[in-house]
Amino acid sequence: MGKTTGFMEYDRAEAAHRPVRERIGDYDPYLLPSSEADIRTQSARCMDCGVPFCHAALHVAGTSIGCPLGTLIPEINDLAYRGDWEMAYRRLALRHPFPEITGRVCPALCEGSCVEGNYSEPVAIKDIERTLATQGLAQGLSRPRIPAPTGKTVAVVGSGPSGLATANALSLLGHRVRVYEREDRPGGFLLYGIPNMKLEKSIIDARCALLTAQGVEFCCNCEIGTDRSIEQLKAEHDAVVVCIGARQQRRMQVPGSDAQGVYTAIEYLTATTRQLLDGTALAAGLSAEGREVIVVGGGDTGTDCIATAIRQGAANVSALEIMPALPAERAADNPWPLWPRVRKTDYGHEEALEVFGREVREYETTVSEVLQDAGRCIGIVSVQVRWERDGSGRFTPVELPETAATRKADLILTAMGFTGVEPALAAKLGLPTTPRGTFQASEGDALGRGGFATPVPGVFVAGDARRGPSLVVWAFQEGIRAARECDKYLRR
Ligand SMILES: Cc1cc2nc3c(=O)[nH]c(=O)nc-3n(C[C@H](O)[C@H](O)[C@H](O)COP(=O)(O)OP(=O)(O)OC[C@H]3O[C@@H](n4cnc5c(N)ncnc54)[C@H](O)[C@@H]3O)c2cc1C
Ligand code: SF4
């Protein structure tokens, strides 16, 4: 423990944000770097708990708490406090393949269960991780490691976080890895999904360059199931790991929702990032400039749409969320160390508040109709809902017709989540799915061993495609564990 009295002396402080008016003029990161002094103060708050809850995915009350990667948080905090940044980075990198990514995008499950959060505010673990990881990567502390080759080759399908983590782990075990990606660049939702202001794309380029130097081959613009079959991959490689995500988008199904001007969040965010990377113009229909924008659905994706629309110069943005607003503080049935289900003001909401002078989120509200003129959307009918239990005891939204209101809308972005693996793709790959829309995989045991093999010998699955729509940190964990199972199969 760095400073025994640190937790009593210092308050939690998070990394500063760039001023809203400045940052909405570009797509650069909204977070400012933290100084070494700030990070030392924040890590001094760590109590080096006898039983730390921050660093392991423990199962409590049917849910998982703490870091799924088993990041050595108390040790890292201690080393950061002492100013031994190189060793702190090395301890961080020991359990975590890509900390510079979670340091930017993770909701920080570790902080949700930090013991200090039970008494005051949790240690700012995510800022400490981001700062150490950014410096470590820039200083070349993460170097390609090339072990003795095993002579085995593995095909990884998909290059999102689970594919990258699988490829990294398998190549470190000496297997030759080729990653097949249907997009023009690797990264999955890290690239075409999460916007640049939250995760700058140079970070993904730097990581992919390290993976390439480590012997991983990237084969982009190649869709498995269309350009090549799983059978071909099986014939060319000793094993296959499928990491294609859970990308079947939930679409709005109300009268008029086929109008021009209605896009999914992924279409919109992908086009914006592509324009940024290629330096080309955004298709006119997709730009929010001067438009009345309605974002349907909350969550990270909805926030990213709000922030992007503001940068494009939207005349107005409203975000409709069908769920009720979360409370400001933990409810009685949501005690520490469970993940705090509380209302947050993310970067996009902060920007909307300043630009439009109001909270743009409207809860328990949805769209009942899209109004069109000559095929183009011109407005919506919004309606409030009340959540009631149906005959089977499930909470369902009931529309309240008396609240129906017509409003102008030129651009509607649906961020309504994902229902699982794309069914057409699953059929082409010939892999069976579960009723949850994920790929079927073997049962794992209570210690987290096993659970990634499909019924097709030599074919494994990982990431959202196995777990269902989730988080980047879980995709990393899935990739590491699937690689372990695949390695066992290769060495059988
Ligand atoms: C807009 C948005 C914002 C998000 N923000 C956050 C956040 O802030 N924090 C967080 O933790 N999580 C966030 N998430 C969730 C997170 O990004 C996902 O949980 C994670 O990316 C899943 O990783 P994955 O590797 O399983 O799949 P994906 O990232 O979906 O990657 C799958 C890859 O497989 C490729 N592919 C698909 N089919 C084929 C095929 N047949 N052949 C070849 N390649 C194929 C795809 O092109 C893609 O590159 C966000 C998601 C979205 C959409
Ligand atoms: S739970 Fe919090 S205070 Fe305790 S060791 Fe982990 S980071 Fe430090």
C-alpha cells in the first residue's frame, strides 16, 4: 500500500474533459491526459485491501463484479503511487492485453466494486490504467514477443476485440495466426462503432502493427461464409476461432419506419468514421448538419450518436429511451459491491446539455410512427409508456395513447441494441445457434475452464458471438479463454 493515509487525505478526481465548445469542433479525444502528479495522488487512495473486490470477476448475487481480466489493480496502484511507472505498466500488461483500449472505453467494472466505493468514492482505477497504458505504448514498453513456433496455424474470423485478443494469445503460444475480416480495416466495433473522440483510431493501428510484428496476418475485405467457407479454413488451418460479434441489429418496426432518413446507429457511426479515416465527404443523407435528429435508444451507442450529431452541426437532438430513468444513487436492492445501476451523464449528454441548454434524454418514451413526405421522414409521433407486468409476470411497456405527440424529425438514428449473431451469416457458416441468438458452445466449468468449442470439431467461438452483446473487456476475456481452449485442442 503506497500511502497508508491516502484514502483519508485525498478525494477522488477524474480526468478532466476538454471544454465542450472546443471539443465539438473536432473528433479528437474528449478526455485530457492526466498528469503524473494527479495519477500518484489518485493511486495513493488505494487501500490495498486484504480482500480486494476490484480485480477479479467474482460471482455475487447471480452477477459478475470486478475486472473480468483479473488485472492486478492493488499492485499497479502501489507501483504508480511510488512512481515506478515502468513496473506498474508491466504489471498491468501481465494480465491485460490491451489496457490502452479499456482505459478509454470501459465502464470500469473494477470501480463499481472497489471497497472504497462502499464508504466514499472508488479509486479512479480507469484513469490510472489509461495513463499508464498510453505512456507504456508510446514509450515502446509493449514489444512484439515471438515464441518458438509450434507449426500449427489458426484462422480467427473477425477482428473486433475478441478476435484481436484471441490472435494475440494464440500467437504468444507460438501458433501462426491469420485473422479474416470482412471490413477494409481491423478493429470491429472498436473501429467502426465507437467514435474517435472516445477511442482514437491511432491506438488500434498501433496495436495491429504490434500484432503484425508478432507474426499475426490480417486478411481484410474477406467475408467468411461468402468469400471463403469454414470448410476451406478448416482445410487450410489446424483450428478456427469465430469472433464475428452479435451484430443483428434490433430495428424499429412502426408504421413509416422504412422512410429515407431512418438509419441504424451502426450505419451512421460507421459512415462517419470511414469519412474521417478516408478523408472523404459524408453522404448527404447521413449528415446531421442542420437537422432535427431523433436518437431512438440509450446506452453507449445512443450517446455516441448524440455526440457525433452535435459535431456535424445538428439543429437539435432528442434521445428517446423506452426504459425508466435510473436513480441518482444506488437503490436498496443494488448495494455495493454490485455494479451501481445509477444514472450517468456521459460525454455526449454533457455536450448536449451545453449546446441545446437542456437534458436531451426523454425516458419511458418511444416512437409509435414515422411521418413521411414523398418517402422521406419529416417527423415522428412519440408516445410515453408505462412498464407493467404481463400475464407471464414479465415487465412490458404499455403505450399511453393520450401522450402521443407529433414532432419534427429529419434524421432518425436507431440505437436499439442487438439480438445476436446475424442469422444469415450463422447459416452460411453452418454453426448452430442458441435461442438467445448466440453460437452454441460447450459448457464451461465453475472455474471458467472450457466453454468455447462448437459442435464442429476444431471450431471455437468467442466474444459477443458466444456471450451475446456485451462489453469490450468481456470480449478481451473471451478471446484469452478461447485461445487457451484452442491451444489445448492443438496440443491434444
Ligand atoms: C456504437 C457502439 C459503442 C460501444 N461502446 C462501448 C463502450 O464504450 N464500452 C464497451 O465496453 N463496449 C462498447 N460497445 C460494445 C463493444 O464494442 C462490443 O461488445 C465488442 O466490440 C464485441 O467484440 P467482438 O469482438 O465480439 O465483436 P465485434 O466488435 O462486433 O467484431 C466482430 C468483427 O467480425 C467481423 N465479421 C463479422 N462477420 C464476419 C465474417 N463472416 N467474416 C469475416 N469477418 C466478419 C466484423 O466486421 C467485425 O469486425 C459498443 C458497441 C457499439 C456498437
Ligand atoms: S478494492 Fe479499491 S481500494 Fe481496495 S485494493 Fe482494489 S482499488 Fe484499492
